[in-house]
Amino acid sequence: MKKLLLTITFAIFSTNVSAQDFYKGSKALHSGDLVTALKEWIPLAEQGDIQTQYSLGVIYLNGSFGASKDYVEALKWFRLSAKLGNEYAQSVLGSMYEHGKGVLKDYTVGHMWYNIASANGHYYSGSNRDVLEADMTPEDISKATAMARECMNSEYKKCGY
């Protein structure tokens, strides 16, 4: 199931700019060659390719395709992708903060990222944010909303961390 989900995710995020190198990495990954995939993808991600950053985050978050689970590395790639406006990465950041994966559990920051992802069109983030509110004070919700506004208004430069 994870492999199918990653395949679908890769197809959704493909772009013309780096599609050939991304495809080479994806092909290597699906043939079991994580080393070649990372050789193709890491330079793309470091150059700011939003899809590759997100995909690397998914691999490290789940420990997929033979990679070790590494929440800190996943967080790095998701943050980079989220700062470029990737609503999927923004939603995953919300979940990582909600559950304390790679970061201290922080419902306020989790709410902020869910709110941003929802504003950017991520379908489930609004309901994830709403569920999280049940465990938050009105002051925390207000703070998270203000943080989301500041993050978006600063073009993702001031995002609560």
C-alpha cells in the first residue's frame, strides 16, 4: 500500500523542469536502488524542487524503500517543501507536530500547519485542524491562527520555529 501511495504521489507532483531526473530517481527507487534514487533526487531537492523535497520527506518519514526512518531528515525536507507552498508537506508538518515525530509535540504549531495546508487547498487538513482544537484552549487556537497568518504573510519565513 505504501508503495502504491508513493507512486501516486510521485505522479501527482511531476513537473517538466526536473521530470527527467525525477523520473530516473523514481525508476531507480522502484527497482530497489535507493542509492541511485538519492543521487538523482538530493541535488534536485537542494536546488529547490518542491516535489523532490516532499518525496524525500515521505521516504524518511516512513522508512520506505530500504531507507531508515529518520524523522529529523523527513522534517528537513518537509519544511523546505512547505516553505515553497506545498500543501501536502504543510499537512504532514501539522501531523508531525501533533504527534511529536522529530519535534516536541506542539498542538499550536501543528494547528498552524494544518490551517496553512487547508488554506492552500489540502482537503483533509481543515478537519485535522478541527479535531486538534478539541485538545486546545481558545488562547492556543487564537495564537495558532495568528501564527498561520504571519507565516503565510511572510511568504513562509516566519513560521513559528
